[in-house]
Amino acid sequence: MYKVVKKRELTDNIYLMDIEAPRVAKSAKPGQFIIIKNDDKGERIPLTIADYNRLEGTVTIVFQAVGRGTKELANFEEGDYVADFVGPLGQPSEFIHENLEDLKNKNIIFIAGGVGAAPVYPQVKWMHENGIDCDVIVGSRTKDLLILEDEMKNVAGNLYISTDDGTYGFNGRVTDCLKYLVEEKGNKYDHAIVIGPMIMMKFMSLLTKELNIPTTVSLNPIMVDGTGMCGACRVTVGGKVKFACVDGPEFDGHLVDFDESMRRQTMYKSEEGRSQLKIEEGDTHNHGGCGCKVE
């Protein structure tokens, strides 16, 4: 059992929780995720690690209450216990393996859309703790849906807020904001790290390719089971089949087939769709856990 030691509603229907999980906190790295279960019979919910405190033995998660599992989790209060909290899982962010001096010589920009601000935060924090200043764009549809602004201000070199409706900060989408920074302000970037909804990552990757900025995206939003068995997070990257939960969640954004992945997400929701995917994908579909009959 794992204790909820802190709970905060960041905005409507989006929650932050600190979970007491010392072993996970000890090993956690930016870019990784956990799987949480509310009770013994509950569904497995993969969530990107939003922060961790090794001294206090806590791991921070941020989630939007949209499905049954996350809606149930939103009802937990401080002092309550969840049944299971497994991690850290997935590959950590690639930059933590780079030479620090090399990183300090790069101009890196992080771009977060919506709840994507949560997994971006620990990466920017890691950069800050290692003496590396990064630009950060945080976008949301409107000011009321913006999360973690104060936390991000404390670790970002330059923070740019972008709202689709212009109610706060830059008036426009995160793609518009990046284009403005590069083409109007003359900013130059050696690498972009983009996390948010799939459609946002698709169009941001198209833009950064046009701007000749190498780009990393996190495909955590498409994960379901978190072990590679369910097949929901199957994605084609550079012509090769990958699974976001075991091979990622981070990939080269310029190599990800976003259209295929988003189509799979829609089809995966029904039994008929999963059956059709089995036919289309042939032998490469046989992961064995999505409910399709594997011969």
C-alpha cells in the first residue's frame, strides 16, 4: 500500500498527488513513468513521473480525471492508500546520459501542451539543477487550464506562456509561439523536447523539421497497459515497430508516424477495430495481450 501524502487540484479536473514510494523515488529519472492501481482489482494507470523527492521518499504524479480509473483516483484524499505503485518504468530522457559541458553549450527548448507540462517539469528541473538554462513554452487552450506555471518559473531560463484564445501570455498555439521566437526574435535552438497531446506533437514536429531543429517527443499519452502486452502504444518510428512503454516513451519526433498512431488509438477502442488491426498488421501484431486471439 502506498500513502497519498499530498493532493492538490491544479485546475478543473486536473490533480497533483505526492505518493509515498521511497524505492521508486530513489531510482526515478526524468522521462520515466509509473503504473498506479487504486485497489487490487483496479485498472493499471500509466502516468509520467512529474517530480520526485529522494529525501522524503515521494513521487509526484499529475493526472486528468477523464476515465473510470483516474476519476476514482481523484476521490482519494491525503492519508488514503493506493494498492500499487510500480516504477520507475520506461527509458529515462536521453539527455541525462550526455556530457554536462556539451549540454551547457546547447540551446534547448522544452515545449509543453496542456497536461504535458507535468512530465516537462522534472526534465527542466534536472537541467536547472545541473546549471543548464533552457527556454520553455507552456501552452493551454485558455488561462484557466494552465498548470505548474510557478514551479516552471523557478527552473526555466526563459518561460513563455501561450494560450490558444489569447487570455494569457502569447496569443496563439505553441507552434505559433515557437515560430515567433525563431523567426521574429531570432532565437536559435539546437534541440526541442515536446510533450503534449498527440496532435500537438505531430504539428510541432512538422514545424521543427521545417526549422531544422532536432526534436524529441514523449508518447506517454498513448500508453494503456505499460508493459508492451496490450499493444495499444504500438507505433512506427523510422519504419520500425516500437512500443512506447518499453522502447520509449521518448522518440525522435521527426521519425514517428503520428497519423498511424492516432488511427490505431481510435480503432483500438472497439473489438472490431482490434480485429481489423490484427488483419492489417499480420505477424507484427502478435504481441498477445490486446484481447485479439493470437494463433
